[in-house]
Amino acid sequence: MDVKVNGNISFWYADIGGVPGYRPALPGDRSADVCIVGGGFTGLWTSYYLKQANPGLNIVVVEKEFAGFGASGRNGGWLSGGFGWSREKYLKTSSRGAVVDMEAAMHGSVNEVIAVTEREGIDADVRRNDTLTVAVNQAQLGRIRQSYEYEKGWSVPDARISLIGREEMRKRIEIHNAEGALVHHDTARVQPAKLVRGLAAVVERLGVSIYEQTEVVRIEKGAVTTKRGTVRAPIIIRATEGFTAGVPGFERLWIPMNSAILMTEPLSEEQWSRIGWNGYELLGDATHGYCYAQRTREGRIAMGGRGVPYRYGSATDVRGQTQDQTIAQLYAILMRHLPQTKGLKMEHAWCGVLGVPRDWCTTVGLDRKNGIGWAGGYVGLGVSTSNLSGRTLADLILERDTPLTRLPWVNRSVREWEPEPFRWLGIHSMYQLYHMADRREAAGLQQTSRLATFANKITGR
């Protein structure tokens, strides 16, 4: 499958005039009230809410590349407020009410992000919509029905979900073989590079110092040592998410899981008339391997998925370049769901990494003994979750006892991943089993394949 551009960070940057130039690097040793490692959504939202609460704080952000280089500038643009982690795992250390509060807070992040973009004048192509998880066979249909009943049973305030059948789904988007869909209402689409670059500009105006081209080599109590100098601060926040394994001392904490996106050329009005998608819904499917997609502002289709899920030794990509195999897989997904797009040119492909903890559940916290905080392990839900992280970290840093600091993901510890080659074998085995399960279900299996259940069991997902 030919593609015009592979890598160069992401299409989202091409959409705004190209990859940005660098801000100055750390000019040497300095001190701060708070030092944040990582210039993505997590670090920037934390800076923003700290400055809102205490404008006098001296905040330094150090970033190896440029603000928005990682997943914050490469993701699928899903501002979903979704809760994609195991509620039962959080229940082990909290209460049902606390888990409901956490899910409600996640959902509320959608409105919060939109409110900030409006207040601060950030143009991020925000469009409110629904999220559709489409089923294209009987096994998938059974899964989305189970998910609907399960989620309804939690009775989360303001979290609206519904099921739609074949006809309603096809009225919305003409997906080949669609049997129905699970609908999460009150979500939104964004252009992620516009959002992260706009947010970086806002926190700079508030007085936050962002130093780029500044690689961190050690994080310890009271000090962040970089190749450009040392920042001394009583509070340090590790906001490195999918790149955490590259920070010395954290190699097995969260693994970098790869995800990739294929972007089409703009579709014609005639092509859109055959597809629909007039509501600009976020689109995913109920396969075990899953995909995610959006209709962009200028009428393209962004189709994302796992491809090669994990590189040996927690290696990461080189400036977003992805494998030919991944591009071919994403194109096959596009053709399977939307054969009307056959013949379209594929203009851009890229990949990035997202952080995955050993129990696949996100966490945020601050260790008062050493002054080091963290947030991440979003498992692909970072656009909305990072906003809640930023608000929560601000409360923790300022020693506020708030409803956010009492949520069950706060200060939650998780064991490390296994050493290589075991984690490579485990992750790749899981996705091979998922693909086998999807093939069996597509061939006519009426219920969820036991292969997928086994894959979840062996990896603790």
C-alpha cells in the first residue's frame, strides 16, 4: 500500500503548517517550585491548573523533543471521557461509589477541556458528537449488548449510553455488514496537535518555562538532572506516559504500546453521500484488535489501530515512522468497513506510543516523602484523562483535600512488567490470539471466542 508520507511525527502537524521549531533548551542549572518532566498533555494541564490556583508558582517543564512530540500530537483526536479500565480492579482498594465518582469525573473532562479551549481561545477543531462502537457480526453484537447492560448497571451520573440497530447505524455511517452499535453520547472530536500546541502557548503566557531539546537522565528527590543542567525543586512530576520506559529507573513500570493511524486524502461530496457520517461521530469497532477513526474537519478519514503492538525492549518509533505491515493492516480495516473508499489516495501514516501499566489501569499520585508525582498509563484514553490528571495533580501538589484527590486511581501502586523476552512474548501472543479470535468470529462463531478470553487472562488485561 503506497502512502505519500510515513512518519514526520503526524499528519496533525502537517495540517498546521509543519513540525514546529524548538523552544530554547534549559540554559543550565536552575531552581523551581515545581519541575515537570514531559511537555505533553499531562505536563501542560498540570501546569495550567497550578497557575490558575497560584499564579506566583515558579514552574519549569523540561521536554526531550518539543511540547506535543509524543502521543499528545499523534493520537486519534478522541476526546471521549471514556473509562476503558477494569472497574473491578479499582474496587479492590475502594468502594463502588468511589469508582462511580471516578468514572463521572472522567466523563466530565470532556466539558472541562472544551470550556478551557473556549476560555483561552484555543482553536482545536472541537466538535461535539457521539462515539459509535459498531458490531459487524453476531459475536460482536453480543459483546456490545453485554457492555451496554454492564455499563448501565453502574448508574454513572450524566453518562449517557444507548444501543442502536442495523438500520439506525447505517443511517449514521454506512459501515459494511453493520449489525448495530453501542453509542456513548456527549463526546467530542479534536485536532490534537492544535490542542496541545495551543495549550503550550497558554501556559507560557501564564509564566511557565518550557525548555525543549532537554533530555532527562535522572529523577530523584529534589532534583531533575538533564543533559543541559539540573533543575532543583521540592516537587517533581513525571509526565512521560508512553516514554516512561526510557527514563532511567522506570524501564519496566509502563510499557510503550504502539498505535498507528492512516490518513486519507479528502473525500468528495459524492463519496460522503454514499458513506454518511454527517454527525462526525467517533468510530470504533467491537473486534478484539479494534480500530478507531474520525471524520476530520476537511473531510478526510483518519483510521487507527494497533498494527505491530510492541517493540522488543520497550523501544519506540523514530519520529512517527511506522512499518509497511501496519499500513497494510490499517488499509485492510478501512476497506473492510468502508469499501466505498476504494481508490482513495492514502496521504499520511504515522505511529506513536501509549503507556500501559501491568494491570492495564491508569494511575495518578504524589509521594509526599520524596516529592515525586506521576500520572499516566492511560492505555489510549489520554486526551480526556490527562486533563483530569492535571487537575488532580494540582490539588495534590497544593495539598488540597478534594473529591478528586480521593478517587480510587490516586496513589495506586502496580507491580512492574516482566523482563524481556517475557513481556514481548506475552504482548505479541495476546494480539495473535485476538486476531485469531476475530477471524473465528468473522467466520460465523456466534459468541465471543475463548481465545480472546484466554489472551486477557494470560496478560492480566
